[in-house]
Amino acid sequence: MVGVGTSVATVRKRLFGVAILLVALAAICAATATGTAGAAQGSGLRFHTVRVIDPLGGNIEAYRLLVPRGWIWKGGVRWNLNYANVASVAMRVRNPRGLEAVESFPLVPQVWNDTTFLGTEGSNYLGSEVRRPLQPAAFLTRLVIPTLRGSLRPETLRAVRLPKVARALATGPRDPSLKSEYDAARVRITYRENGRAIDEDVYVGLAYQRSSILPAQLLWQPLFLYSFKARHGDLDRASRVLETIVSSVRPSLRWYAGYQHVVDLWTQGQMQAIRAAGALSRAISDANDSITASISDAWRDQQDSYDRVYDRISEQIRGVETYDNPFEGHPVQLPSDYGYAWVSTRGEYALSDDANFNPNVGSTIDWRLLKPAR
């Protein structure tokens, strides 16, 4: 059993190394933190950059993302050492003056063996829940939606496979010793909450992997799991802003190094000692300052993979434009409802239809007009 466990842990470590997307949303909001963006200024729509601090992960910036001014964000990183992915999230960013919201949900790794009994379904086997594998749409309609929205009696309007997203997931870093498959889907549901009719799109991307060491054993897990919601009939329009929030997530290299260090400790079976010593935060913090070239390369590869995935998702959402950010050197997706888009050195964005609008007027910081990516 020790040998089998070690093999499973090794395969799982590779899986999580390939799939840092499973925590690409994992720090969208600081642990137990709440924030409110300031009131909008000028014409059009404004976003500002939220820098997320993870107290347990060394009290450093974990991620940053764009949030519309005036919107409320709440949630946090959840370090859960009972699962092999060790960290996940529950978070929400919403418009306090409407029903628009984006929400991400905790990610739980799954395992199934075709020939060996690992435990009853739902039990924990070596850091994964024992569960028979499902395709993405079935995963959402049979497990996720009943758990999250079951009390609201949601009606499923449609389920859509996202093959381009699945192919984008497959272009990420690969381990040739693993047989890997990816799939993705979106399910739209409708329900009433507090007397108001709401539509919600739930997105998921799943990875399925087997190793030559344990060919009968399947490791499968969601790489991302989140939803967009808005008033009934308004979701397609609102998705342009909500997609900007999700696709803008940028993990920090220091936080990534700490996270990977904890995954390594878990794989090596050292997490019990870490728990007993109460030394998790210290172990993460130490790794934050010890960044190797391989960690840096992996971090860049994962960010590239992340961008490819959300490029494909944005293709499903009309009215989203990709721009080149001259200050940060990476693309950004913004709603294309406005004729002009500006970015500042502080990571703020201003969108307007007014040709005479120039945020540099009266400003002490540098704003530049964005150009669509080619």
C-alpha cells in the first residue's frame, strides 16, 4: 500500500504541476477579506486592480485582478491539507446596485479505480474524493448545481461543450508519462431568488489522467469552476464585464513558489508534521524567497496556459475585445461596448465613448490609450 500511495502521490504532483489553473482563481480575494471599489469617475466604465493578500501564504500578494469600480468583493484562499491540491477558494465579486456577479467555487480532486475498491463515493482516498468520473456537463448538472443551487429549484436551459477550451487546456505543460485528456462545458440555469428571476452560467474544465504505473486508476478534477449570474435576460450582456474580471487574474511568482512548495511537502508525506508543528505559514513564507529557475519557468508556462484558456472562453462571449497593455506586457480583455479604452500605470482602466475624454487631464499619473491586440 505504501508503494501504491507513493505512485499515486507522484502522479498527482505532476497533475497539479500541469494544472495550476486549479488555483488560478484560488486567491481572487484575500482570506476572510472584503473590499469595496470606489465610486466611478468620469464617463463610461472603470476598473481598478485589486491586489490580493494571502495572510497564511506569507502575507504577500497572491493574485491581482480587475474589479469594476463600485463593485464589492468577498471571499478567500482556503488552505485545506485534507486534499492534495492543498488550496482552493470560495469567492464572489458582485454589483451592489444590480444582480450581476461572478463566483468561483472550491476545487476538489477526484479519484476512481476501475478494478480496486478505494472507498465509498465521497470518501477521501489519499487526498482525493472517491467518485466515478463524469463528463463536464454531467458533473455540473448532477453534482455541482444541485449542491450549490438545489434549494432554488434551478431549471437547466442548455448545456454547451467547449471544445476549444479543452484544446487550450491540452496545450499546457505535459508529462509524457501520463495519458491526459481534457474537456470543458458551460451550463445555463434559471431560477428565482428573493422574488427575482436570475440566469446563471456555470463553467468547468476537467482533467482526466492515468499513469502507466497505475493504469486502472483515474485521477480527475476540475481545473476551474466558476459562474456568471445576472437578471433574467441580461446575462449575455453582463458576461462581457464578468469575463473581464475572470480573465484578468494574474498570480504572483512568490505566491506560486510557496504554493508549489506545499504541494511538494504534501507529495512527500510531510504534511502531518507540518500540521503538528503549526509551521505551514512559515514553510510557505520560506519558499516565497527561494525561487528557482524551474519555478519561474513553470510559473510563466502556467500563465501562458491560463491566457490561452480564457481567450477561448471569451470567444463564446460576444462583445469582448483583447487589448495590448503597454505597461505590463500582457494582453487584457475588456468589454467592447465602448469606443475608447485607457490604462494607467496603477493598473486602472477607463472605458468611454467620448472622443474628447482623456483621463490624463487633471491626473498625476500616466494614462495611455489602448490598441486592440493583433
